[in-house]
Amino acid sequence: MPKYLYLASYTKEGLNGLLKDGGSKRREDLGAAVKAMNGTLETLYFAFGENDVYSIVDVPDNVSAATIALKINASGAAKVKTVVLLTPEQIDAATKIDVDYRPPGH
């Protein structure tokens, strides 16, 4: 199943909710949303810096991953960026495909 990395930054509203409900509740709620899309929450970490949360989910496809991100962003509690993750084996397969490509200016 495809893996996606969500990078989330809380808004003021989201931080107030986090202070009220705690981190475990956030993990539980994201896990429920991912499960509703027939996926699993692999991990969720809180962090210092540009992003407040890093989570990796397994969901069936891009539409499922986009649905979760759209719902979170629409809530106004957090701003989420989604990154599609590839395995080393997927990159191996990509390196074996030959395609004609002309760089700009050549």
C-alpha cells in the first residue's frame, strides 16, 4: 500500500485544541480518519521547528491521501503538506526505465 508523509503545522486554533486534548488524542483521531480511508497510521511524531507534526500513513491511493489532507486543511486547525513516499525498490524500478529526455538548452 502506498505510503504518505504528512507534515503539519498548527494554527492558533489547533494549538488550543492540542493543549485541551493532548497528543495521544490527536494520534487517535488521525488514526480513525486514516482507518476510514481503509488505511493505517504507521507513526505520528510531534516536533520542534517548522512543522509541529510528522506522520506516515498507508492508504490505498492518492485520492485517499488527498481526502485526509483536504479535511485537515479545511478544519482550519492545521496546515498540512503531503509527500508521496517511495521505497528503494520503487526507485530501482524507475532507474531501469529508459525514456528520452532533452534538458533545457540542449
